[in-house]
Amino acid sequence: MKTSRLKISVLGLAFAIGATTILPGCDSLTSTQKGAGIGAAAGGTIGALIGNKAGNTAVGAIIGGALGGTAGAFIGRKMDRQAKELEQSIPGAEVIPAGEGIIVKFDSGLLFEFGKSTLSTAARQNIDNLAASLNKYPDTDIMIIGHTDGIGSDAVNDRLSLERANAVRSYAVSKGVDTGRLKSSGKGKNEPIASNETEEGRTQNRRVEIVIVANEAMKAEAKATTNN
């Protein structure tokens, strides 16, 4: 992962450097604290917090929906609770708290056989647990993003990444998650988080990211509760 860089804007990077300088211990901050500090520096701050663990689409989804301020802190508290539960219930995934959102990242090898888009039996338990959490916290929207490594043509990788994202989406719907909350997309090999020159890097790039953000109802509640 250290060999890749998120394509954050120059302005965002400037904010990120400033945030890192002011808050050198940012990795230890809770989502509540991160949410309260988003403000105008949302792009750089969130990018710095997530680092290069997720693709641009996942990072952008969280930045685009961030409120910041006390309302952001309110949302952050809710995200904290859900993230902790997800970490305990889905040991096969990496849970990345990201201020006012959460990214749940699965290596594709944990969900699918190589080159296929049918969920394995073992993978279904992971998605069962994910769906249970999504149903417990209904005031969120979810984006499911499929990614591949750099081997093969764009056409093949774009199709496979979308089919895998749709497979996760369809299974979550079968477990009771409201279809209106779910969006899926396939990014193929366009958003690597590691080098495609090594097998280790390619393994990291073959992944499915689930992005959880506040929906409009939660945002309205946050604003009303905090008068922000």
C-alpha cells in the first residue's frame, strides 16, 4: 500500500499537511473528533485520515457528504458505534473509520474465486453480518465499489468489478437491506491502492469497498440536535 497515492487535489493536500502538523496524533482520534474537525479542510483531512487504504471514489463519497462542525461530531459518534460493532462481527474485513463515514474493505479473494463474481459460501457469512449491521442502523446510505488488479483488459476488469459489486448488493438486499439505500459501481483497475508490479500489490488492489455515510434523515437530525 505504501507505493500508491490517493489523487487528492493540491488544495486538499495542503489542508492535509496542515491537519497532520496540528494534530500529529490523528490516527488515534475517534470518529467523533474527526467529524468535528472536518470543516473547510474536509478533503485534505479525510484523505489524510484514510491514507491510501481506499480508492478515490470511496474517499470522495465520504468527503462529499460531510457536514463538519458539531453536526459532524454527532454523526461521528454514531459511526463510531457502528464501526466498533463491524470490527467485531466481520473479522474477514478491514474496517476503516473515516470521520462521518465508514469504509469496510474486503479482499476479493475472501469473497470470490479468481476471475469469478459468485459469492463463496464463506463470504456469505461476512455479508450476513454486514447486512445485519446495515439493518440495525437504517439511517445510512451505502455505496459498494468493486476493484480489480491491473492484469487483463479494461473491458474485462470493468465488467468483473461491477459484477462483484452487484453480487454483494444483491445478497445484501436478500438479507433485508433496503435497495434504495444501496448503490454499486465497478472501477476496474482504475483506482489501485498498491503497485500492480508485485503479487502482493495486485492482491491489495483486488477488493470490494463498502462505504457507509449518513443519509439525509441522519443529517437533518444532526443539524436539529446541534442547532448547526
